Amino acid sequence: MTFLGEITPLFCSLCTDHIRQACWPFATFDETFRNPKRRYSKNIISKEFPLFPESLFPSIDGLHLEALHIDPQSITAIVAVATPNAICPLCREPAMRVHSRYVRTAADLPWAGIRVRLQITVRRFFCDNVTCSWRIFAERLGEALPAFARRTVRLTKALCAMAFAAGGEEGARLAHAQAMPVSPRTLLRLLESSLLPATSPPRVVGLDEWAWKKGRSYGTIFVE
């Protein structure tokens, strides 16, 4: 615990300074860990700790940070993919010739109550497979950010959890309070498109009927 207590203040101060400078450095610590019970020391020399852990960003292969723009209400991360090639979504053949680039914007989970937006530089590639009907395609970013999506999968899962727990209106208020602004209609749409968890068959079912308008329309409800 002594080692963590000595490292944490320095680590946090370095993180704050480097976030303000919008860079991606590494910190090198030379600290001594002492255990008073066993009376020995262990030197930790030249240990590199990344100041931006991978968990802060979605798990996309080759993703690296280029810059950070910090506002009081939001953080914009300028990122790019550095993989040498891309796989054609149609023929599944690798491609290496870059056609062009464009910027794609997606929302991600907030950092300490501040909205986060990702501006990803995405490349378009030439598909050199003569049998493929796609001559040009945009590289895919994996399951963490599907094609044409405007938010990451982990942000969508967090919004779905709020919608399941609180519904549309209350879920939207809760999402706004957690720096994930969304409309109630969007939450309901996410609920409709999400897969329901598997449940066991009901053992007891209740049946009830009523009249919307007597003599004209009636309704029936099954209750587990």
C-alpha cells in the first residue's frame, strides 16, 4: 500500500498536466517499495505507465491518439488507425493501397462526467481483387464501432441499461445527468432493436378481457 500511496499523487498530477497539453506521453517512475513486516525493499526502475490506458478508448485495432481538444462541456479525441492494411468487407481480401481519407465522428462513454466525442480519420482503400465488385471501400473499425454507427457499442449498451431500468423519459433524464445526452424516442428505439434476455417458460398465466367499447371492440391480456 505504501507503493500505491507514493505513486498515485504523482501519477494523477502527470495525467492532468499531459491532458491539458493534449499529448500521449509515457511516465517513468523510479520508486522503492518497502514492506515493514518483511523488511526488504524492491526497486522499480524504468517502469513505463501509459497515461492514457487503452480502456479509455474503444477496442479498435491500431487506434492511436493524435490530439485532445478539451472544453468545459466536452472532450474531443482526434484519433486515427495505423494498421498497414484493411480487409475488404465483400471479398475479405487484404488491401494496402489508400484511396483517400475522411473524418468520422462518434460518441463514446464520458470521462469523469464530461462528454467524449471521437473524431476518427478513416481511410478508403482500393480493392485489387479483380473478381470483387467493390473497387473502393472504407476500412472497418471492428465490433466496437460498427459501420455507419454514430456511437460506440459500449455507449449503446450503457444507454440500453438505462432504458431497461427507467424507461424513455426517466432514462433520458438519467442519461443527461451522466453526460450521455439522448432523447426518450432514441432510448425506446434502442430497446426495440435490442435482444431480450432468455427467460424460462412461465408456469402460471393469467387471462383477462375487457371492452374498449361495449358491443364493438374488446381486448385480451395475458399476465405471467
